[in-house]
Amino acid sequence: MARQLVQATLPHKNPGDVRVWTRKNGNLTLVIQPGWNTKTNESFGYPYGTIPRLLLFWITTEALVKKSTRLELGNSLAGFMDELGLSASTGGGKRGDAARLKDQMVRLLRATISFQEDLRDGDSEGMAFVDMKVSDAGVLWWNHKEPMQNTLWGSWLELTPRFYEAITANPVPVDMRALRALKRSPLALDLYSWLTYEAFRAH
């Protein structure tokens, strides 16, 4: 996981219809702006809960292993869900894992994530900031109602250079087995990330 997203985490619950969402930890502030759905002419909404966290863990790990900004997601939604520790057999309704994954993936990939850090050096004050998206290109072919069905073309993501730099510069190592065990609680995932980060930094 990227260090910044361990220090200031994503929303645990849906923030609702607000223009921007912020979380502050010390001198670091995380700001999220949702993407715009041109089809419905409304916001996609904010990424929240466990699924965006699992996605970010997977994306970071995959980028480090493959050493590439292009990530192949495969031809089957069920296969990708299995890698995240989600189940394709939870039903095809709105509350099923497949539908929730598709919704939260779009929310995460289309949102703009910003970090602002307050700086101080004696009497001088400053500000460091970075605005980025997780991905700036991609194709998602999956049908959440038929997650087992293979598509003719594979789904893929192209990570933005800034996000790729953030997750590969000082990544925090995690164990996917632990993530699968904690996947029902965003707070548990955040605490695990933070404890792992602190232990890694101390080591």
C-alpha cells in the first residue's frame, strides 16, 4: 500500500452527496473528488468501505511484481474476484460481491485523489501537494450479473505515472492472506496497514 494512503485512509462509509471529502492526519490532508458519469449526468460517488482498499492492495502488489503501469485484469470477473478474496457466488443483486466490486472499482478509478502537506521551517511556512488519479485509461468488459462468463477481450488498467510512482517509491508490504481474513471491516484493514507500516518502518 502507498504510504500516504496508510497515513490518511479512504472513507469507511458512503460520504453521500458532498462536493469533496477530506481526511486529515497531522500535517497531511487527503482530498477526494468523485468522477462524473456522463451517461447519468451525475457523480459516480466516492470509493468507500473494504472493496476499494482490497483493490488498492491488489493494484500495488501487481504493479510491484510486474514492474509495469499496465495491469491485466483477465477475461473473467470471477477470476479477478477470487484474487481479491471476494466470492462470485454471492448473488447477482446490488448487494452481491460482483455488483459491489464493479461499482466501487468505477468510483475508485474515476476519482481524483489529492494529498496536501503543510510545511514549516523556522518562521517560514509552505505547502506540498499532489493531485492524481489511480488510472487514466482502461477497459472493463465484465458483466456483474454473469461473473463466471469469459469475455472475448481482457480487461486492463493503465496506472497514471504519478500514482505508479507513489505506490512503488516506498510501498508498505502486506500479506494477502491477512487481507482476506479482514475483508469485512474497512477499519480492520486500515489498522492492519498501519501496524504493518509501523513495524516495517521500525525494522
